[in-house]
Amino acid sequence: MQVSDEVDPICGPGAERAREVLDLVSDKWSLYVVAALGHGPLRFNEARRVVSGISQRMLTVTLRRLARDGLVRRTVVPTVPPQVTYTLTETGHTLRRAVRPLIEWAFATVDDIDAARTTYDSQP
């Protein structure tokens, strides 16, 4: 699908598949998990410690969804008990690089957003 500056492709006809992908990466936890795995492989409990606030269930659901969609690779080492490691795939790394500017924007504008909220909330 070609992207044009004339019409925003995500709003137009034929964009259902692209919106599906954006929905995947814009849920509450996916980007946090991708960011955490961007620093290297993690076992489940390590990922849970790194991704502050995520429940065990949500981490499980998020990792499964990211693995199904080819962003995360799940590797099982046949030991007792089995060791499961999660890593980003090349597609996962491309996502991490793509959202990096968004993360930087969030850090750069958090004070502006806080000020705007305060102003808005103080209006009658």
C-alpha cells in the first residue's frame, strides 16, 4: 500500500489491514513490551519486572499476541523446568525503531500536556 501526503491512508478506503496492525501496537502494553525486549532477550519474570505495572496475565496475553504477529520470538530451552526466553524478531526491531520518535515526543511534551490539562480543568 502506497502512502500519499494528499490523503491520510489510515482514514481512507482499503485501510482496514493497516488499522489492524496499528491496533495491535497501540494497545496499552505492546509498546512497553517491545521497548523492554529491545534491550535483549528476557525471560518471563524478567520482562514482568522491567515492564512496571503489567500483570502476569496481561504479559502472557501480550507476548502471545506479539509472537503470533511475528514481532516476538518465543524460545523454549528443554531444561527442568523449561526455560522460556522472549526476543524481538527483525520485524519487532523495525517497530521499535519506528516508535522511538513517538517515545521521544512523549518525554519532550509531557510538561506541555500537563499545563494544558491544568488550564483546561480550571475553566468553568
